[in-house]
Amino acid sequence: MRIAIALGALTLAACTAPPEGVVAELARALEARDSEAALALVHPDYADPRGDRAALAADLRALPEAFSRIRLDYQDLSTVEGASAREVTATGTLDAELVGDTTWRVVGPAQLELLRDDGFKVRAGLLPHLRDIRDLMRRRQAALEANDAEALRPLLHPRYRDGDADLQETMARLARDLVGAPVRLRVTNYRLELRGPTAHLDEHYVLTVAGQTLPPRIARFTLAPSAGRWRILAGLYPEVGTTSPTLEYRPRSN
């Protein structure tokens, strides 16, 4: 109750807060796992590549269910006015950790757009990369566990490449590798580094194939946007001598 009252007071104060203050109060609300207090600081016309305010609300409300502890640190924020003093872009660096059955650590540039009506509210840029990449990796896991290579196709970037293998060659290999043995993937944590036009994602995982649990491994993916959404650009089949391939797991017949 005291947390809810405190967050309510912070939200009221944010009505007159500068843009940096609104971003800080929003981060505190999410850290307290109070998605409704966070949404009170979101503009009705919010939009990003994942969708509108309703899509954002669904994503934010899912966070307390997935994570027992959330830390969001927006560092070195600076602001620039847009076409009018009502429009402001806040730019800085995000250092975040979301702890749960699968823990996420995220580092990289952040850019939030704010619009002032009755105080500043966030109109775009609220954790869009984390939200989209979490969804990407959930869909990948579902496709693997369903032994469905075609469900992986829309998750791969059109320019996907590992070594000499392009998208079509990789899809053919996936189709061969995903036939047969049941697969279960348990991911313990992700490490996501945003690098502007690309992102680097380390996946710490344990794979079980046909009831046999394999030793823990680390997969390293390169991600890039396609049509505004993050897609896997490389990493399903690393070259020989690098990190163990994420799909080189099927028992091979002689």
C-alpha cells in the first residue's frame, strides 16, 4: 500500500516535472513492478514499431509476471526540443536488469520522445528493443520446441548469413535438423547489447533432445531490424571453432 501511495504521489509530481524527471519516475514505477503507474506517464498517442499504447500496455503488464526484480537506469540523459517546446526527445544510455526464471541484462543507447499536454508524457521509445527482442526469442523457442522450421523463417533477417550459408541454405539445414527428436530449450539468461543498427545477444541455455539433457551452452546472435522489427541476422550455425552451434544437436545416424 505504501508503495502504491508513494508512486501515486510521484505521478502527480511528474505532471509538472521536466522530461528527464518523467523518465526517472517512469523507471521507478517499472522497478516497483507497478505497470499502471508507469502507464499513467504514457501519452494516449504512444506508438513504436511494436504497436500502439495498447500493445505497450500488454507488454508492460506482463513484466511483473515474468520478473521478480527490475532495475532500469537511464544514464546521461540530454534533451532536445522538437518542432515546438511541447515536443522533446530525451537521449541517453539504458543499463537494465530484469531478474526472473530467465534473466535479461540490457545495455545500449536509449531515445524517448515526450509530448507535453498536461505535463510531459512519453509518446515513443519505452523499451521498444527489449520488448521486441524478448518476443523474438520467445517465438524462436516455440518454433524449436514445435520442431517447426517454417515458423523460424519470419524470425530470420532477409540478409541472414552464417559464413557461406545464406537464408535459404540455413532454412534447408533447419528443416533437416528439426525433424524427429523432441526438443526442449531452457534459457537461464540473456545478455543484450544494443549497438545502434545492430544488436548482440548472448543466450545462456540448456537443451534437452529426446529426453537427453546436454551440457550448458552459450549462443551468440547478431540481430538487425527488418521492416522496423528485430530479426536474427546471424548465429544459428556459428563457424567451426566458435561457440557451440545452437542447433547442432540432433543425434546423427551413421
